[in-house]
Amino acid sequence: MGTPTNWYKKFSFVIEIDGIARAAFKTCSDLRVNADTVAYREGGRLNPHKSPGLVEFPPITLERGKTNDFDLYNWMKDTFDAAAGTGLVTPDLYRNFDIVQLNRKGDEVERWTVYDAWCKEFGAGDWDNDASETGLEQVVVECDRWERVPA
């Protein structure tokens, strides 16, 4: 008969970022990875051999409601100050974070760890006097790699 498949709802996840105490997020973009293709010909072959080349992990976008918490803003400020030459000589810009999928009871069902992330972009959100929804801030992070952590 086989093992039944569990389908986990997308809405139930938490993100744990090193050095940031309060980081509840509304959305997290998908994790993607892609490898370049290196094609080369040898002998008299009509079709080339193909092998993986450079691997790229695209940026991850995190979005949350506006708060009075300055942790994400300070992370972005450290990055941009260092890039402008006004920050520390060896700033602590790189952070690891975990994306943790939860079931309906709040138990962890899967965990993904993102390594050496740094703040690439920060958005303070827009302002609209006619809007009734909560303001959102957004942070885009670059990372070296990510992996799924076995349960």
C-alpha cells in the first residue's frame, strides 16, 4: 500500500537568524540553486559532453510587518557602512539562519540552514494614508549556500 504522504501547509514557519532576537516573518522566498553548464567537445563527437560548472544560490527575500525592532535595519546599516568604507574594518556582516517548517501542532517537520548570508537590500515599505493593511519591510539577503538539515 505504501507510506502516506504528508503535505505541510506553507503558512507555518519561523526563521531563526544569528544575533537577531525577534524575527517573525510574513513571507520567505523559495530557496533555489542552479549550476552553469560547461559543454566541451572531444574526439569526433557531434554532441558535446556536459558537466556542472559554477553553482549559484540566488538571493532570498524576507518580508515582515513593520516593528520598532532595529535588528534588521542595523544589519543592513553595517553592510552598507562597510561597503562605503565607513564601517568597521572586519564587520560581522555574515549571519547564518534557519528556516523551520512547522506542522499544525507547532512541531518542527523540516529545517533548512542558510550559510554566510549578508543583507543586500532593505526596503522600509511604502506609506499610504488610504491603506488599512499593516506596513511591510523587506530584506533581501545573499548567501554562500544552504542545505536541508536531517531531522
